[in-house]
Amino acid sequence: MPLLRKWALAGSGVLAGLLLLSYAYGCFQAEPPKPNDEINMVLEWNRCLLEAEVVSEGHRGPIVARTYGYVGLAAYEAALPGLAGDFQSLSARFPDLELPESPSESVFNSAIALNACYSVVIGRFYLSSPEPVRHKRVSLEDKWERIFARHLDTAVVRISREYGRSVGLAVYLWSTTDSLGYRANHHNYDRNYTPPEGEGLWVTSADFPMPALLPYWGGVRTFLADREMYLAQPLPPYSTATNQLYYVQALELISLSKSLSSENQWIAEFWNDDQSGFTFTPPGHWLAITNQVIEMERPSLEKTLETYLRFGLVMADVMITCFYSKYHYNLERPETFIQKHIDKSWRPATPSPSFPAYPSGHAMMGAATAEVLTQLYGDTFRITDKSHQNLRDFSVRPRTFNSFHEMAKENALSRILLGVHWRMDCEEGLRQGLLLGKEINALQLEIPLTK
């Protein structure tokens, strides 16, 4: 074979080898994460929370609200070493919370830590949930670690993952030291609780008799709120006289229930979320709204985590302080008053919950969340709430609102339209929720600049 041809064949072989090597190298050099991937990950984990509460027995109302507080805190603390700005840990506010030592920023990745933290803390709170919940959690953790780890040094991945897991576990272990809140999902209804007896005091519904729901929840550890400071205002003196407040507000419910307009029917159904096994909880509806806000706005990771932190803290404290007031006043539900004093055949549009009426939890959580979201995203935030669109066997059309406080007021109104709350329950709930929202808004996360 001529020498020139040998060289040509050799050259082509080398070229082919170089091309093959280049191709193989390119395959292993995966694209770095996209700019929105961190936010998408946080959104997926918070949607996972909603999915878990729908199918997990015992995880209703107050219990999931408490969970949101711990999950939001854990996520914030897990990502903290890598956040831009002068954000500070909240551990000083919680002396019994023992967090691990923060790693050096040079060997830390917030996304890896966040992912690991969410997996641990959600896994712990939903330990007894059905297999699909566990499978979803494992799949999410694996998916997002592969996305974020493919361009990182293995030491960074390992250190960040372990830190996130340690923070998630530390926050969860701290939650277990609150004996009233710990594993409350295993005993929602207290058959040993005997409610006080007397005129105007709460009794279980004759049509749907159930023991009291979480009668001692008002003693659960709060994050920031002083339960005594948020005790609802005293009720007006109880009276069955036809010219007094109780009778007048009872007549309002009877009048409304006779023929709800199509609009009012829509409002009543839209906010009536607490259908175990079919929907998320009433606090879950506000988490679904918060998720939609994050999806619309695509804020920075710092603002995203601040949103979920403040939302979780306010939701947890709202439900604790609300139940503290409920079982302090023990006000009967409107149906009891109406059936006893006006019309024994009258029924609310939906069964009354198995706990006292005053104040309204829906009204409180709505006003508090609205105040938090308004500070973060403005008082003229237009949103079409599509929270129910992915729920099976529960179909309610989306509704459009021009502000978060508009949503909160409609949420409170829905309880009157359904006939399960007095108007005074909702008015006081809105007042108390607004005050709690303001307290959470005053929480300082960033270290102020010195002059």
C-alpha cells in the first residue's frame, strides 16, 4: 500500500476517534440547570404537600397548618448558607431548635440542600401515609438531585445533601417536642372530651354527631404568636330574644339558605374544601393559592422561600390561636340555635364542623394569608384561582379576584352562605387574622444595614 494512502487511513482513524471522543464527552457534559429550575423544584415539593394531605388519614385543618410552619422553616434554614443577601437564621427565636453547623459557602449548593431537606421533613410528617406519597417523595428527590448535581463537584453534592437532610431532621425532631401537636393526626377526635354545658354552648350536631375535633389544639406550641394576646373579643351576652344579635343573625342564615343565587352557590362551594379524601384542607386551599402566586411571579429563590416561610408560620399560628378562642368561648353553631328556637327542620347546606363556632377559622386564615401575600406581592394582585382543577371527583369552576383581601372576604362570606357560621364569627375572624398577618410581616429576616 502506498505510504500516502497509509497516512490518509491513519488520519481518518484518528479523526474518527477524536469525533467519537468528542461526542462521548458531550454526552456526559449535561446542560446546567435552567434559571427557573430552583423555583420549579420548590413548587413541586409544595404541590407534593397538597397531594399528601388529600390522601393521608388524619391530616386535616389545624394539623396540616402546623406542618406548613415546620416545612417552611426547614426549607428556609436549609438553603440559608447559599442565599443572596444578609438573611439570618431564626434559630435564636427557638432556643430548643438545634440546627447543624452551616457548611462553607464554597462547598455548598442551596438547591441540593433544599431538595434533600424537603424529602426528609415531608417524609417524616407523612410517615404513615399511603405508598403513593412515599413513592412521589422518593421520585422527586431523585429527579431534582440528578438535575442539580450533574454540573457540581461530588463533594459539594454530598456536603449539601447531608446538610439539607440534617436540617430537615433537626426541625422535625424539634416539632416532636411539642406533645400536643406531635402525631395529632392519629387522634383528631377526642371521645374523652366533655364539653361544658349551658345555654348557648356548643354541642355536636344532632344529624352528624362526632366527638370534638382537637379540643386542646389551642395549647399547641406557636411559632411567634402569644395565644393570650390573640384571644377573640368577648361575645355579646347570649340571648334568644327576637330583637337581639343572635336571633337577628340566625334569621339572616335562614333567609340566605332558602334560595342561594347561582353566584352565592358558586362562592359557597368554591371555599368548602374540607372534604376528606376528595380535597385538600381549608389551609391547603391557601397553599394552593400561594403556589399559583409563585408560578405566576417567578420570584427569586430568596423571595420564594420567604413566601413559604411567612405563609407557614402565619397559618400554623392562626389555627392554634383560633382553636384557643373557639374552646374558650364554646359558642354553639347556628344550626343548634335555629333548630331550638326558630325552625327545628332547618339544616345548613353542609354539615357543621365538630367544634365551636367563634371565631371562624376560614375567616382568620384567609385574612392572615392575604395580609402576608399582600405585603410580598402588592394590594392589587389579579389572580384566577384554579386550585381545584386537578382534583378528582371535586369539580368547581375557577374564580377571578383583584386582590388577596378580596379572596379572604369572600372566603369568610362563604361560611355564612353555607349556614355553618354566624356573621360575628366571620367578622372577628377577619379582624384577628389581619392582626396575625401583620405580626408575621413584622418578622425581620434580613440583618439591617448599619449606618
